[in-house]
Amino acid sequence: MEENTYPQKLLAEMLGTAMLVFIGVGSVPATLIIGGDAPFTMAQLGMISLAFATVVVAMVYAIGHISGCQINPAITLALAVTKKMPWRDVPGYIAAQVAGAVLGSLAIVGVLGHKAVDVGLGIASYGAQTSAGQAFFAEAVGTFILAFIVFGAIDRRSAGGFAGLAIGLGVFAIIIPIAPATAAAINPARAIGPMVTGQVFGAEVQWGQLPVYVIAEVFGAVVAGFLYAFLNNRRSEAAPAEVPAQIAPATEGVLS
């Protein structure tokens, strides 16, 4: 089967990550603009989670057959360390994903205007009530779950055609408990892109928190990759035992 070219894969990753950020992250300022000064509710969090989930499902089916639809540097690194993709492709994939995240967050400002910046642009951060250690743990756990689902969904023995749905539903579920602590970035590109754009347009950006997000997310994804590889390590089937000579005639034709 013919493969897409490397530039085609990079363009797909850039577009996929841009759409992830525009729709998923963009749902955050959209919700806050519409809600005004009203208290943030679980229903609003559910809609934001749904926005992330649906765009992930859509992108898996739109570009999964082109680039694998990784759209997440942590997933890319986890695939590389578990030898599911060549290391030579990693720098280009990560650069494309980060560039796409910046483009997606620029598109949010283009559509919603400076109001999106005023309400935070969906930039992932954790407040004073969440320690750096707690934020690290939250992002590591969230990305671990996401990566574990990805590895299982792309396994050749898994149910065919359902990878997008499984990953999208996983994203929806992960955001619900993680978002109150860290906004549930679970993706270094998703964290970096809005920060870069926010800096350009004068939003408050906590750059000191970025290493917590990136290191935790990569750590969680890599651990998930190794754990899934361990669980999925199968022994080759043993050769069938030789049929004793004295019963060979009776079983001839049954075992063949």
C-alpha cells in the first residue's frame, strides 16, 4: 500500500492540531463570553469537553489514514520510544503540531476578537489553590489515560473502525476530573499554542508553569506506552505436540 509523503503527513498534523485548538480551546472563551459574569457550571464544562471530544473524533477519521492523527507531541514521543514510529519523523511532527496549535489559537482571536483574549483565550494554567506537584500529577494522569487509550485503539487486534470514537470519548472523560485542577491540557502543543498567541495579544501567560505541563504530559504518555507494550507482549504459539505413533491412524484427518 502506498504511503503519503512526509510533507503531506506534516501538513495533516498541522491542520489537525489547528482544528483541535480552534474548536476545543476555542470553546472555552466562547463559553465564557456567552456566560458573562455567571458562575461557571458543570454543564459548561461538559460542553467544553464535548467540543474537544468531537473534534478529536472528526480528526481521527479525517487525517488518521494520512498521518496517524497524533496531533499531540506527547503521543508522538510515546510512539517513538515504543518503536511504533521512526525517530527521524519526530522533530517534524512536533514542529507541525506546535505550529498548528499557534495557528488554531490565532484563529480563535480572528473569530471571537479581543474578547477571547480578555477572558483568557483558553490558556491552560493552574491557580494558587493547585500546587505544582498536584498539577504535575493531574496532567501526568490525564495524559497517561489518553495515551493508554490511543495505544489500545490502534492495536491491530482492536475492533476495527472505532479508534476515533474510543479516543474522543476518552478525551471527554479525562477533561471532566482534570480540568478543575489544570484546565486539562494533556497535550504540550495545546498548552504552548494559546500561550504564544496570548503573549502576542497581551493576555496573562504563566510561562513558569509550562515546564510542569510539558514534562508531566510527556512522562504520562511514555509510561502509558511502555505499560501497554508490556501488557501486549505476547508469546508465540507453541508448536503442536507430536502425535504419538500408536494413535496417529485414529486421528489422521482430524488434526489436519
